[in-house]
Amino acid sequence: MKNITLSVDDEVLVQVRRYAAERNTTVNALVREHLTRMARHADRAALARRRIRELSEQSRARLGGADFDRDALHER
């Protein structure tokens, strides 16, 4: 595990320390959990984009063939 150094406004740090203490945890643990969630979310998003691309390439559906003008789209 690597150590990193962060610069945080003094008042923010006071508030975060209070938040962590109320939850029986540390600022370090909160930051680690947040960064882990961010990384997992980014991984899932990349996987989803890759899967959508694969499905699109495998699809036999084709777009096109219909011509709409602006007025026709807004008719009720």
C-alpha cells in the first residue's frame, strides 16, 4: 500500500475529522474507501462501454430508412 500526501483546507479537515469520529473511523479510512469506490465505478463504466460496443458490433439491426422533418416530429 502506498502513502500519499493531500492538502486540505483547515476547516474542511476539522469537519472531516469530526465526521470520521462520529462514525468510529479515520480520515485515512474515509479517503481510502472513497478512492476505492471511484476506481471501481470507473472500471465498471469502462466495462459497460466495452460491452455496449461489442453488442452493437454483433447486432444485425440497422438504423435509417425513415425520413422525418422537424414539423412532423413535433406534431401531436
